[in-house]
Amino acid sequence: MAGQQANNQDKRRTTVTIYGDQYTVISDESKNHVNDVSKHVDAKMREMKRVNPYLDTRRLAVLTAINIADEYLKMQKDQGYISEEED
């Protein structure tokens, strides 16, 4: 969604709700894609909250981002796009 520079007039505005808060996302992706991404983030935040009920929203968001990045990197490694790093 972030990425290539384009004129804001060429981008779409999509209002989404994540963890009870509304955000306007400006992107060149389709509204369906933005909604799918937002629903995924919302579901992950709710999943993390069930596991860690005492987290404040900021910490919840950071842990959710870490978990999503972890899933993404594992998928990239599984697909052979990036190599395994040794400890």
C-alpha cells in the first residue's frame, strides 16, 4: 500500500475500522485489498488481546506488527525469496 510514489489524485481513499478505531487509508490498491488487509490486522490484534488481555493498545499494536512481520518473513523464507540466517 505504501510504496511507489504517485499523485494523491490517483490514489483511493478507503475508511477502515481496526480494533474499534477508524482510519482513512490512501492507497493505489483496490478497496477490497485495503479492507482485506485491515480485517487481517484487526483479527490479529483481537487474537493477541485474547492471549494477552492486560496489554494496552500501543503494546498490542506493536506485538501484532511483530507477529505479522514474523509470519511474512517465514513465508518469504519458505518461498525461497530470502535465505535462512544463521544465529
